[in-house]
Amino acid sequence: MAQLKAAIFDLDGVIVSTDHYHRLGWARLAGELGIPFTEDQARRTRGVDRMASLKVVLGPDHRFSPAEMNELAARKNAYYTELIRQITPADLLPGAVELLTELEAHAIPRAIGSASKNAAPVLELLGIAHRFDAVVTGHDFERGKPAPDVFLTAARRLRVPPANCLVFEDAEAGIQAAHAGGMKAVGIGRPETVPDAERIVSSLAEIHYADLIALMMNSNGEKP
């Protein structure tokens, strides 16, 4: 039976939705390269780091050198950073502020664990950077999701054992990363997109502090 001592949030799709900005950036790059960018490719870029996403966009038979791939990834990131300047606090997803407020009231440390290297400026644009005790971005670890590095780094920075951390994720790779790190996870989305999460909700508005306590205390693996 584990106690809740920290909450770790993925950013995109959990706190804010920037999927469409990523999609526009990758679609623009693919168009410039004269290659297709399909819905399936867009789905497979969710929740993984920039270079892994680029490999999805280029496909397995590409002939770009590592240096060229770095340039392409940087080009896409420039498109994305230009697009996200439009973000404001009005773009916060339902329930995000309310759940952060509940966690603060119960003195539960909070962290962002995101594959994005742009997470910090996005949090500033949303006006909630001060509400997190640690912010882990793609700059802070080597192995992307489904490896657990991002969440284990967040747990270390919060000084909380992984078993006492609860992860909030909207991608299957993120749920896998949480479990690989010995953490339970709340999946944001539909059952088919986050099937292995201990609890699945459509948004943070559907879950509250008392639910999190019950989830952590449920040691038999059943989904509340």
C-alpha cells in the first residue's frame, strides 16, 4: 500500500493541448521534404521526444545523415516555437488549475515530466510555472518514453520515492514509462489510448484529491 507523496504531470494533452501545433510543425516540414504526413504518423509522434518523432515522420527508409536529421529537428522546432507564442492561460485544459489547487492545499509536491524541450516557456505562457516544484523537460534526460527516465528524474528532484509518485499521462508510451519507473498512472483520454492506466478519465476535471488517495491505496491492481 503506497501513500501519495508527489504528483507528476505530463504537459501536452494533460495540462494544455499543443498537439495541433506539433502536428502543424511536422506537416510543414513533411511538405517541404515532399513526403506524406498521415494521421497514423501524427498519432505515433504523441508523447515521444523530438528525434523519435522525426524518425516517425521520415519513415524507416530515409537516407538523412545524423547532422541532417538534427537540422530537420531544429527546423521543425522553430516552426513549433513560433506557433506556441499564441498560448495563453485560456488554453489550460479543464480541471488542471483545480487539481493543482487541491494538491497544493494538501502539501503534495508537483512536477512536470515532459519530453518537450519547450515545456518551460509553455508553462510561463500559461501562467502556472510557479505551481510546480520541479520541471523536467527533454533537456534533462537521455532516454525518451517509454523509458522511465523523465519520471524518475522528476521523482529525484522532488526527493520522493517512485512508488509514492502518481503520474498523469495522455499517451500509451507515457503510461508505460510510469510503470517502468514503478509508479501508478492516471490516463487522460479514452480506454483505447491509455488502456493500462490504473484510472482513466477524459480530463483532470473528472478526478480529485480523494480519488488519488484511493487509487494509491489500492494495492491489488484493480482500477478504481
